[in-house]
Amino acid sequence: MKDTEGYVTADGRQIGGTLMEMKNITLRFGGVVAIQDISFDIREGEVRAIIGPNGAGKSSMLNVISGFYTPSEGEVWYKGSKRPPMKPFEVARQGVARTFQNIALFEGMTVLDNVMTGRLTHMNAGLASQALWWGKARTEEMENREKVERVIDFLEIQNIRKTPVGRLPYGLKKRVELARALAAEPSLLLLDEPMAGMNVEEKEDMSRFVLDVNDEFGTTICLIEHDMGVVMDLSDRVVVMDYGKKIGDGTPDEVRNNQDVIDAYLGVSHD
Amino acid sequence: MLYRTAGQFKTSYVADQALFPVKQDAVLLWLFLLLGWVIFPLTASEFAFQALLIPILIYALAAMGLNILTGFAGQLSLGTGAFMGVGAYACYKMVTIFPELNPIIAILLSGFFSAGIGVVFGIPSLRIKGFYLAIATLAAQFFLVWLFEKWSWLYNYNASGAIQVPNLEMFGIFVSGPQASSVTEYYIVLFVVTLLTILCINLTRGNLGRTWKATRDMDIAAELIGINLMKSKLTAFAVSSYVVGVAGALYVFSWKGAAEPNVFDIPLSFQVLFIAIIGGLGSILGNYLGAILIVGLPVMLNVIAGTQVFEMSTTSSLLLAALVAGATFLFWIARSMWGMGAAIGFGAVTLIYGYAQLQGFRIESALIEHINVMIIGALIVFFLIIEPHGLNQLWRLIREKLIIWPFPH
């Protein structure tokens, strides 16, 4: 077990103990090895990035964390205990929320309803109460609406809250997806390429939101991103993957000067 | 004009999440409730009850049940007719085993039997979806209708093999069976349909509704944000089959009076599915609009075709003219040229037909039936092309435009 005291980041934030630890994770699909013996940890309150060239296994790693894939070997430790094999929805109920590389919003619903689905795990009124719209269901709906409105305010999407998601442009959809994940008040927020396909201005907005989320709610964030500038600016520590293996782990500066990482990105023949 | 949202501010989330945030909509609803609960029962004829009011309500309820499953939870089902049958047979068995049971209670309880059966036949939905699931529910359709035929305990070993509704009393009034009056039957249907509509509206706008819609729109994402897909799909099957089952019980006990097994065969499933699709999948109001169109239009066309158009009473001709004018106006507001054309065309054809009648032109009643089927078929195609999201979407569009009318934006 590594130390649990944490560390202080370059900009002076105190990072806590280990929130999630991946121990020797291997993931195979038949004969293909997507992830090979990777270990790293995510600490409370930090912004952790996973980077690597295309096909390095980053998204697979995120899917392992969110429970969509069960690792072939290795253990996932979360909040101090080993996570047994469980369904994705059970992982989500433990406080892991995520966004998706290809937007996965519920197109037929309004922005408000989409963000409200983020609160599903916090609502448990019975069928009868919901059918009668009386008692617990009603109070629960209002309480959660208030929490959702706070997230909507925070991400500055008030003016579109009643708009069907299908009508929104790409950049806003990404923001709504972040809102849905945030509404769940997660302990760990996974962002799968939050800036993919955005222009510079949208990227700046999104970066600001990611930092604000981390700052304001203290949410631990683990993100995958291709834009090196963004990754190096946002994250406290970076894991670098290539061909399913971990080739680097450390602060952005350490990673930037790591010879293996430079080789992976600039391309050196693998033999 | 009258339909404006200006000046209606929401100061609380309760007000914002009210069922009818626009005041005029609430007024409209009260108007329709008044029409349904007071004016229709006072004025409608025996024919109107049996051919229009009661079937429209029952079909709307069945379509609402199917809509919860297909429109809200995204699980395609072709077993609606059979689930209606389960409700009807369960109700029949209950009232024959416990003759003292209150008929309304029996009708409401019978839904639970179809809910149970629906959950069982919904289990395949956990592994398959789309057309394949539709085929799996088709199995329910064939199996259950076969069971209704072969299991004679279900129809109390009748020689005819059909279920006959006995005379049922409630507070000294016959509410079901050959001796019940149409008004009583209508009120029973209206009460049950109103009750279930309220419950369904609440379920679909709350947490469970969002769970269903999330399952429908993207099941993988739904699971990753914490939705138990199994629970979501099976509750949809349960609630949907409950509503469908109650509709089936009403179908036999408050309308037909008797039913053979083949009544609940595939044509019924398709009819209900058409109502749900034409009304608009994923809506509650749409089921009523769809039922009015699918059930009401043939009756209306029959009546028009069978009467001397130019000798109709003043009231009916005014009503017809108002209907055509209203439809033309609403289609014009919605900028639907096709719809306008259809409404005006309908009016024109009626006039031409009336003139032809004056000249001694007659259509045989058999031909009227055929033309009727053709018109309904054409209308279904027309709606699927012009407004694939159904009448509900058309109404939503009209509302959006009406709020700013006469200004374009």
C-alpha cells in the first residue's frame, strides 16, 4: 500500500489519499490484449489524465474503471476495499459517473430531464407514490430539481433547460453530458475525451468547467484527452499508455521529459 | 390572441413542473372533462355511446398501455391483444367465482393478472430488442389465444367457448351485462380511463418515466449512469400490461358483452399499435387523438356516406362545417399545406358527393365499407409521411405556433 497522506500540487491544492487503485489490470478480448498489467492510483481531489496514441487502450481502461468491462486479471480497489465483479449500474451507484467519447445523451428528452436522470441513483420513491404524485415522490422530485438547477446554473445552460437535446449543437451537448454526470454528485468523475471535436473557444470553456468542477465540488476527475496542451495544463498527474502498457506516470513535467513517452508520440519502431 | 403565455411567470419548481404550465391548457382540459363527464352523457344517443364514446375510450386506454411499453420504454410489443384477453378472462373468472365482488374492483384487479403474464413474456427483452423482441411477444399472442381456446376452465366449460358477461349490480344498478344501460357503462369506462390516465401521466413524468425514456434512447448509457435495465424493462412490461389488461376487461365487460378467443387475435394488437403510432409514440394525449381518428373516422365517414348530405339537420351540417374549418385553420397555423389540402379536400368531396346524391347518385353500403377502409389506409400512410411523430407532435406544433399567432415568430 502506498502512502495515504497525499501531496500538494504545483498550484497549492492539497491532494488526499487514494480513492481508486488499479492493481495489475490486464484486459483481454480473445487473443487481443487491450490492457497489459497496468497499475496506477487516483487520489482524492486530483485531476488525473490518461493519455496515449490511438489504440493505446485508454478507453478500455476507462471502461474497466466504470465497470463496463471486467478485467481479465488484476484488482480494482475503490474507497479502501476491493471491488467485486459488479454490473455497470452498481458501479455508478457507488459514486462513479462518466461522460462518453461519442455523446450518449438521451435524445428524446429535454436538457432538464437528461440532467435529472443523473439524480436517478439518489431517488427511491415507490411505484405507488410516483403514480399518485404524492408524498415521497413529489418532495423527492422537488429536492432533486433544486440540486439539478444548481448544476445547470454552474454550467451556464439555463436558457436551454427545456430544449430537447436533439436540437442542440455539439459543444452544448458535451456540456449537458457533463451536467448529467455532475448531477449525480460523484466521488469520481470520468471524462472520455471531453474536448474531442471542439474548437479552441469551446475547449477553453470546457477546460474552465473541468477545473471549476474540481475546485468547487472537490470532485476527483479522471480524464482521457488527445489535446496535449489541454492535458498538460489541466491535470495534476498523468498516466501514459502505449499498446496496452503503461510507459509513464507522473506530473505533466515528468511525463513530458520521459524518453519512452516522446518515442511513443513521435514514433519509434517497436521491435 | 387567447392562447398566450405572456404574464404567466413561474416562481417555484412546483409551479414549473405542474402538469399544465400554460393556463389555457388547463382550461382546455377542464372543458374536455366537462364534455366527457357531463355534456356527452346528457346528450349522446345509444349509437354514439356504443359506436363512438365507449370504444374510443377503451382503445385509447389500450394504446396508452402499449405506449408506455413501446413509446416510453422503447420495447416493441405485438402481444397487446393477448394481454387484453388475459385481463378480460381474469375479470370473467373473478366475477364468476366471487359474484359479490364489486365490478369496478374486479376490472381494476384483473389488470394485475395481465401484468404478471406481461412480465413473464417481457423476460426475453433482457436479451433481445427491436424486431426480434416483437417476434418474441408475438409468441405470447399465439400462445395465449390458443390457451383461451383450449383451456375450457377459463370460459367455465361453456358450449360456445365464449365468455358471456353476467348481469352485475352495483348499488342496485346494473353496471355490466345485457341489462346495463349505455350511460352506466360509459361512466364506468370513463371513471377507469380517467383514473388510469392520471396514474400514467404521473408515472411517465416522474423518476420512473425518465428511467424508461433513458432505457429507450440509449440503453448502454442508461446502464452506465446507474439504471438497472432489468428493473426498468420489467416495470415497463408490468405497468403496460396492467393498463392493457384493464382495457381488455373493459372491452368485454363494458362494451362487447361477450367475447370469443379470436377477438384477442393479432388484428386487435395491430389496431392498438396503429392508434399508438398515429397518436404519437411517447405521449399520453396522442393515444386519445389516435383512438378518435382510428375509431371515430370510419363511423363518421359511414354516417356521412349513408345520409343525404344536403338533408342533414342544421346542427350536424354546422358541426361538419366547423370541423372542416377548424382543421383547415389549425393545419394552416402549423404551416402544414398537406393537412390543409386534406381538410379542404374532405369538405369538397363531401359537397360534391352531396350534389351527386341530389342528382340521384347512390353508393351501395358494401362499397362504402370498402371506400372506408381505403380512406383509413390512405390516412395512415399520409400521417406516417407528413407527421411521423404522430398527432401529438402535430398538436405540439400547433400549440407552439398558436402561442405567437398571428405573428410568424
